[in-house]
Amino acid sequence: MRQLILASTSVFRKTVLEKLRLPFTCQAPATDETPHNGEPAEALVRRLAQEKAESISANNPDSLIIGSDQVAVLNNNIIGKPLNHERATSQLRACSGKTVTFYTGLCLHDTAANHSEVICDLFRVHFRVLSDAQIERYLLQERPYQCAGSFKSEGLGISLFNKLEGHDPNTLVGLPLIRLIELLQHQGIEIP
């Protein structure tokens, strides 16, 4: 099998990819993640997923490189990682009783053919109405300050939701495995 590389330093994406039981390595992409003026969320994540994968292609001939990027959108605005308790509190208050849409871009770049397949997978999170006490208890227990939307769905964050809606629950964690399996099959890699 050709070398498989995840163009990411995300522990979350690495853990998700390990589910496929394929040998792979991780490399840090060199990508400026600044959105272009007026760039819609879907276009942004597709572009960044491809740029991440292609940014490490020169040093990895005859490889398949996986790039991924994700943004959360609330009320037509991209919300990023809160990075601290105050911003996480503010984000969860804004999400309370609302729906947040996650756009996850996925790219599989074949360095031998210099060809990329790029998709975008959507996932919607419907939040319960949350009290300030619930938000505070959650944040103190989970500390999701490096997570867009201020929660970890794979942990206690599940208690914040009424409903999850999407094609693949892995998409919410940042790597749509069902779609990735399809892209890998296009390259002749069968899973399992």
C-alpha cells in the first residue's frame, strides 16, 4: 500500500483515523487558515483541506495525503475555538436553544498523479436550552477550549444537545470517515 499521511497535528483527527486500522503517519501542514473576504464556510473548508494536503506533497512522492478542515457556523457566522473559559461561556450561551452547522472539508491528494478529490460534509448540532449553571458545570468538567463550538461531542458535550443530524458522527470530530473510505476506495484501498 502507498504511504498514507494525515496532514494534521490534531489529536482528535488522528484518533478518528486510527479507527480504520490502516498504517499512516502525521505531518504538520504549512497553511495559512485565514478566510478570504466574503468566503463562504463551505468554500473555506474545501480550500483549506486541499491546501493542507498539498502543502506537504512535495516531500512525499507516491503518497496519499489526507487534509481536513472544519468550521462551526451559528446564525451565518463562523465561530472558532474559544481558547479560554470566558469565550467558551459566551459561545455556549449563544448556542443555547439553537442549531450549529459544522462544515468539514476533506481532501485526498494523490501525489503521484498530482490529483485531489475534495468534498464537504455537513453536520448539525441542535442545542438544548442551557442555563448558566449547566454551562459552567460543563466547562469546568470538560474544558473544551480548543474545540470549535466549545464542546466535545465524544465526551460530556453530548448532554448539551437535543439532536445530532448528519451522515457520519466522525464528521463532528473533524474527519468524515465514511466519505474518506469512499475516497480511499477510489484509490484501490479496501476497508476492511
